[in-house]
Amino acid sequence: MPAIKTVGVISKPGADGGKTAVPPLLEWLNRRGVEVRMDEETASYLAGASALPRDSVPEGADLVVLLGGDGTLLSAARAIGDRGIPLFPVNLGGLGFLTAMTADEMYPELEQALRGEFRVSRRRLLHCELRRAGRTLRQYDALNDVVVGKGDIARMIDVEAFVDDQFVCSYKADGLIVATPTGSTAYSLSAGGPIIFPTVEALAITPICPHMLTNRPVILPDTSVITLVSRAKDETAYLTIDGQTGEPLRQHDVVICERSEYWLNLIRPPRLAFFDVLREKLSWGER
């Protein structure tokens, strides 16, 4: 990898650790002659700093440093989009399955990253299309999951699921999650879904509080095309992408999920193994 010349910085807004992490990081990068592009949230921790819209921060950057938690990382992944720029995540507190690098580890790991010496965990995105009356209305790429869920005051909703045009079943539930391996430790896990090792080429369909207790999570090869048809009344079901963006659904709307052609290149410290993160974050027993 060539040396890093330009770094984008994306931060969680209003984070307690932001006030202590952002100013010294920017000074550290400036001393090394690295050009910095920052979003408005990062600039809020500095006096008089110029900022860019978050979606513009990765333009021309060789590396993006993220200061925050998994929610901020999901937003940064959408900002990076199809650019393939490595993302260097630093946890400023919270659970952090993806932002597992601590602030104490940041500078030694970043020093190596600036020399182009880093280990990347490639995470495939999930592509989603929303179709209404045979027309594609929206397209999204998710890192974690695509969810068809009930509205705030709605009762259970009806969602039909198909895999490669084969009918699976009609779910009566609070919703349905289509999760990537990365997203298997997010919403899907809390709904009783399986943990999938990040390099496994799979997708998981996880029902949320299904009426039929025999409706269990299903793991599929990631070559599958998953089609969800909302049978709920207009605007009583909602499509959510990574828990952060989406829109209300109308009856008979179709949501098509398939693996994206894009990947997120997530920088991971050499000492950090997947099961180390699970033991730490889920409080699994030590030896």
C-alpha cells in the first residue's frame, strides 16, 4: 500500500471522548504533513475549523478515521460508498462490535496505517431495492441489515418472503431482518438470530417476535436473492437500512435484497480476533 497523504475524519456528535480525542488527533496528523478533511461533527470539537458534509469527507482521502461507535461507523460506511477507502475505527465508548479499537491503541496503529501497513477485514455490503407497482423507487447499500418492521403503533405485520423466487412463508411478526455476517451481531442477534463469522458468505433471515414460535432464523448463501412483500396496510410497516435510514411502506411494496458488489475495508489491529471481541462484548467466559 502507498503511504497515506490525505485522511478524512468522521466523528460522533456530542461524544464525551470527542473533546479529548479530536484536537490532539488533528495536531498529530498535521505534524506528519497529512492533509485532513473533516465533517461538521469533528469540526464542532475545534474552534474555527472548516468542515465538509459527511458524504464529501471521503472524496480524495486515502484513509478515513472514525471516532465514535458502531452507529457512527454505519453512517461513515454509507459516506464511503463504493470508493473502497479503508476505514480506521476508534471506539469512544459503548458496546462497539465494529469499533473495537480503543483510543489508547489509536496512535501506534495509526502510525503503521500512515505507512500503508495495516490489516483489512473486508465486509461485503447488502444491496436493497424498494419497488412499488413494478417501479424501483429507492436503492440502498447496507452494512448490517435491511429490516421490514412495524410502525410505532402498529400491531404485528404480514410479510411474505421468497428466496430465489421460491416461496418461504408468510410471516406474521413484528418484522423481518435480512442480515449480513457483519450485522449478525447487531439487531439480528438481539432478535435471536445466529452469529455468523465475518468471512462466511451467507445471509440470515431473522423474524422479530413471530406469532408462530416455529418461525426460526434461516441462514442462506449470499448468492441468494431475497424478496420481501409487505402485506401490511399503507404506512403501518417501515423499511429501515442499518437502523438509520429508510421510509414507510405501502401495501404490496416489494423489497429485494442481494449481495452488493461493494465492500467496506475495515482496518483491524493484528491482535484483535473475532472471538476476542465476542468474549469482551458479550461477556463470554474466559479460560
